Amino acid sequence: MGARIIDVREYMGEANSIKDYSSIVNQVLQDIKGIKEEIILSFPKGIYHFYPDHAPKRAFHTSNTDSRRHPIKTVCFLIEEQENLTIEGNGSFFFFHGDVMGLGIFHSKNIRLQNLSWDYEVSTLSELVVERTVAEQGRYYADYKLEDHIPYEVSENQPYFYWLSERSPYSNEYYWKEEGSKNDMVIVGFDETNGVKRRFSVNEGPFAENRQKIEELEKGKIRIHYHNSLPKAVVDKRVFEFCKVIDRNTAGAMIWESEKVCLSNITIHYLHGFGFLVQMSGDITFDSTDFIPNRAMGKHGSSFADSIHVSGAKGVITVDGCTFMDPHDDPINIHGTFTRVQKIINENTLEAIYAHPQQSGFPQYHLGDNVAFFNRATMGDEFGEEYEVTKVVHPGHDGNDLQTMQVTFSKELPFDRVQNEKGEFLYVMENVTYTPEVVIKNNRFAHVPTRGILCTTRRKVLIEGNHFQNITMSTIFISNDSNDWYESGPVRDMTIRGNVFHVNPVADWHYRKPAIYIHPIPLGEIPSPVPIHRNITVENNTFYMQHECVVSAENVENLTIKENKIVKILPFRSCDEIHDVLFEFDRCKNVLLEGNTYEGDFLAYARINRMSESDLNIKNEQTVVFDAISLFESK
């Protein structure tokens, strides 16, 4: 028996109108809730609008956001407690309105979205393009152009500028209003000529403190006058992007406590808030899903922050054949969450907290989950076993605040105190059950102001066949952090294979940005005396390098770098007048360099620190002869 097809027009829907589909779709999904047969909700090809005014609202908390300040989320397209459901777009375009979560998939299973695109009518990432600058005869000003459809407000005789949303069709009120710099600390600048996107301080950009006055030249064009000089980053043709990232009120889309969800042939032009968040879910696939700006509307940014962010997952996370261009933060970040041990209640029970202020409110542990403990200062396998959860009191329950939880285990805790003599908390814990396998393959990444891929999980990881270009920071970043964001995950089996890296310097930016950077962050950020990550292979990749270095690794055991092609692209930056430092290893064990080839005038150099020369093995390096005397700097 085939799937049951429901045409959205059966519910008074009509494509290519300004009708609000939030309540229409919510009614359809309420009507089919509980039906076990496979259902296809079909949207005939057209344009569909989703407004927040009558959309579903839910109280819940999301990872890596300011959820405690914004506990009520508005979700324009909410799939909740559904099974065996396909959303068929037929090539349709969804327009979301306001600063809301566009899509939510909660407590659902076997869900598929396919063949559609979406955008926000007015992005909460706001843009200005520098058209002209003048710095002569005591005059300092710049002319800026806005996207044609963007509402804004200039205060007469005052150096104030306000970004506005579209108006609600119900109340005629703006959904949001924000001043020029959005009270943030950083902004992003994008240079289309070289494809580089990077961060600047607010006082280096258009709304610097030395602005004198702002005037509207014509619709969509403003002139900002400055005292004494132009802001440092204001140059002709640069695009500036402004986000209120200090206040992440929601995720743009979210999969929460759901299983077997697939997005296929989807184009996402914008994600408000934190991006597409996968939280405590399993077996999630992004197939041919593009995260790209809507160039037809004059946009240069595709997200308020990250593109895909996975915080606690199980099963397999697959990202295959996707494009990530022009996000405001990391395209992919996959990790678990360390909770910090605060108190021992009895020999089997402890109290833990979400230690970072943007982690709170949601269940982290469930009955039957397995947990591992780590000493924050070493992050090694000190305890060597897992502990099963037999009871848990979640954050926000039974008198707990939103960061606190109590967890009971099936056996005695492996430690009898939680603080050292300095008052520092000693241990963190990770939900091992919610650590996924990861496959990231055949994707394209470009014009990224931060990192390309962040991934920390103990299960098998394959990063293969991807193409990276214009990544401002390190292309692949492997951390494991018990001291800052508390994003967890000791790597135990990772293969980085068959990728193409274009690594270019960024003017006036951080000098060092290894293509692959393995940098755990234990307590105090002091390198651990023991291995933290294990079994990482970097093979058959091509690195087009305009500066050092290819791989920088700390605290890794069994690191293999073999059969890669490394090409020197001029001009080439080197911090050493004699050597090109292509590899750095700090407190690593059993590192192998084998069969790599080098094109260009290299004097290749591998630097080691706090490790034995015998822990670096070199085989069949035919193009470059490594000098054992100049090669090593041991301490």
C-alpha cells in the first residue's frame, strides 16, 4: 500500500499568495498526529509565507543559545510527535518572517523534507556595502548601499541608524528593531574580489564610535561622516554584516529528541539565530542540502551563526553533497557536552552543572545512558570505564535551576572529592550514549570567517572528498574542551581523506592557521601530559598552501599523515627564514609521516615539542629530505 498524499490546498491553502501558512500547516499536522501510515504532505510548486503571529509557541531550551533569557520559542513550521512523514516541496519556496525558528522537528521519527528552498524576508543578519570613501581636506565619510528591500531608519541630526524588520500583516508593527552595530562586539567583512570573509571589531567598521552624523542620500543609500579619520576596515566595495550574536534567542531550525530525519535537495538561504541545531537526536542526514546566500535578493550571508550544529547525538550523522557558503560562523560543529561535577551527594550520586552560560535547561542524561568521567587537567582515560545512569533529576525539575542536575549511577563513583586546593572543580562527565558516528563527504565550503569543520566524537569519523576554499581560521579544528565551551569528545577513530584544502593568509588577521588543527582545551589550557585524542589518519589529501602549516597537533597518539600532496603557492608566508614549518607536534606519541609529496621550493620542517624524537617516524619522504638535526626541537 502506497503512502497517503495530502495536498496542502485541501486546508484552504493557496500557493503564490500572501496567505499565512503557519496556522494552516499546524492544523494539518495536528490532524494527522498519531496516524502510523506513511503520509506525504505535498506543497504544489509556489511561494508560501510563514508568519510568527499565529505560529505554535513552545517553552523549551536549546544548546549554545541564550535560552534562559528566551525560553519561549516561536516555530513557524513545527513537526511534533510525528512518524513516517514526508514534506514534499515540489520545488517550492518558503518565506519565514520575523526573528523566529523557521523549522522544528521535535520528538519525531522517520521524517523527510525534500525539494524545497527557504529564506527569511528580512534577515536578522543585516548588510551594508561600501560604495565610496572620502578622506581628504579634513573630510572623512563613506557612502553605503543597502539591499533594496531592507527597511531602515535614520535619525535626523543624530548619528543613529536602525535596522528594521518587515511589518506584521496582522498588527502592522515591526517584528524587531536594532541599532546599527546591534550592540555587538564584532562584525564581519567580506571582500568579493578575493573571497575572504573575516571578523573586525565594531570600531573598525561603519558604526565606529567616531561617527559624526548619518544622512540618507536616497532610498537605500546612506552617508556616514566621521571625526578625524575613516574606520580602519572601511574600504571600497567591502560588504559588512551585522548580527546580534551576543543575544542568540533561538536556533533557525532544530531537530530535537528525534530519530531518522533526512533533508534532501533543500536550499537554505538563511538561518536566524544559532543555525540548524541537532540536539539529543539520532541518525540525521543532510543530503544535497545547500546553505547559501540568496544572491537574487542581494544577500551575502547565509546564517546568523553556524550552519549545522550538533550538540549530543547518536547513530550516524551524515552530511553528503552539500554546499556551505558565507555563514557568519562555523559551517559544521559536531560535539557532545561536558557537564561539570560540582558535588558528591553519596557514593553513587553526584550533582553536575552546565558550566557554560549558553548551555542550560534541556535533559542531558536519561535512564540507561552510559557516562564517562574525565579529569579536567589531563582529559585522558584515567578512569577507563563507563557508568550507567539509574536515576536523574533534570535541570529545572524538583527545585533545580536550569543549569543543575543530579545523576545516580549503577556503581560507585571513581573519586571522593570534586575540588582541588585552589577551589577548581576537577572533573567533567560526558554522555557516551549520545556520541555519534560521523560522515562528512563530497561537500563544498567557501567564504567562511571562522573554521570549516569542528568535530569531536569517540565514534568513527570520516571526512572525505570535501573542497575547502577561503576559510579564515583553521579548516578542520579538533578540540575537546573542559574549560571554555565544554564541547566534549575524545577522538578515537578519525580519517581525513581525499579532501582539497586551499589555505591562504588573511591580511591583518591571526598569522597562524593550520589547515588541520588538533588543540584540546583542558583546565588552564596547559597541554596534558597524556594523549587526549587517538587514531587520526590524514591521507591522500591535496593542500594548496600559501602559508604554514599543514597539520598542528597536540596530545595525539597514533597520528598518521601519509600520501598527501602539498603544493606551495606563491606568495608564501613563513615564520622561519630558513625552514617551512609544515608540521607541528606537541606531546604526541607514535606520529608517522609517510609518502607525502611536495611541489614548490620547500625546505620542509617538522617541529616537535615535549616529546621524544622516537615518537616521530619518517618513511618514504622522497621529495624532501628531512634533516634529523634541524628537524627536532625537544624540551
